[in-house]
Amino acid sequence: MKIKWFGTATLSFSSGDESILFDPFLPLNSKLPAPSVEELAALGDIFITHGHFDHLMHVPQVMQAGESMVYSCKTAAESLYREGVPENRVVIIKPGDKFEKGPFEITVYKGVHIRFDLPLIIKTLISRRCLSNFTALRMLLKESKLYPEGEVLVYRIVADGKTVLHMGSLNLEGSENYPVDPDLLTLPFQGRSDLNSYAPQFIERLKPKALYLHHFDDAFPPISRSVDTTSFVDKVVREYPDLPVIVPVYKEAVVV
């Protein structure tokens, strides 16, 4: 199985000639590379981790460019219907669902969205880039209201004898029985000022064989930011010397 990062939380998983796509989003930052809508549309059916705009707002465009179905929670589906996506191309899923999609065995678990900490909120809102980009800030706040979070989903993906546990937001439900010891755990590395001390709890709980970071780019300024992953990787090397950490390069395939 191969995994490829297209920026933000947009990931594809491939087995042979078949792929599935998660949370397709086209960066709003012109300084970042962006995949084409057609490129994303060719990657197969779409799965949504939750309904925020940076995981959902470009799904209608991607669907229009291809024939993919989209799998999402009810809240995200309602946002898609509002944008004109036909109901017959949407499959509403929930925690506990298990199904096969080509070579992929997929299990859905309940997730939780990361809770932004107060220092990060204050630092973001009073930053020079927010004050000098008020028009962009107002647009993003409007989009946030149009795309409610809804239920957050975590996915277990099995193909080619490998298991990936994929998180779209950096938090887990306390009572959910997640599978441990996956071959790869994806970690969205964005949303708190204390990521280096906050993220290791998921390593302890899930005990993955490898980590794959994503969502660390500045895709929708001035709210997002480019997160330096170096100190976290150094921390993992010190505290978990047998745990590889993959910081992906845009569109570069990694074999799980």
C-alpha cells in the first residue's frame, strides 16, 4: 500500500491500480503547490474525516470532474447537498461501519476534533498577518460557519497486508476501542501551541510501528500556519528510538 500527501489533510492510499482519497482540499495559499481538480478526481472514491471547510469545501469540484462517490458523516453530507452534490453520490457512514472498497478493507471509528488551546487562538487572532489580511480572515470565518464540524471519523485501512489508522484531526474519543499496533498512524500536526507535548499521548495509546505527519502546512492563511516538525521529530527519536517518523514531501509516494 502506498500513501501520498497533496497538502493539508488530503491523502491518497493506493493498492495496485486502485486508490481512495481523503479530505480533498485545494490550498488557498498561492505560495503552496496545489493539485489539479482533475488529478484528485482520478484518485477514486472520497472519504471525509469531518465537515470543516478545509476538509470538504472542494469536494463538489472534485466530484464534478470525475465519477467518484463520497463517504461522510451526516453533517458533512448535508453541507455537500447544499452545494449541489446529488444524494445518490453520497454514502452516509458512522462509527462501527465496516466495508470493502476494491482492495481496501475499511473500518470506521468515532473520533474527536482537536481543541484549540487559548495561547494559539490569541496568538493567531492578534498576529500581524491576521490584522493585515482582514478580508481573508473574514472569508475564512464565514466558511467555517458554512461547514460545521459534525461527527469526526477515524479510519482503519487495510490493504496489501498492512494496516493504517488515519486521523483527520489530532484527538481521539476516550472510550473508543481503537486498534493498536498499526503499521502506520497518520497524525494531523496542526491546531495547538503545545503539539510537542500533546501529540505523544497518541503514540502511547495506539503504539504504531511508524508515524506519518500531515496538515502541517500553511494552507489557509491567516488562520493556518506552517508548523515546524523538526523538534517533534527530534523528540520522537529520543523517546521512541524504534519509531520512524515520516514528514512527507508533497505528492511523493511512501510505501507502508
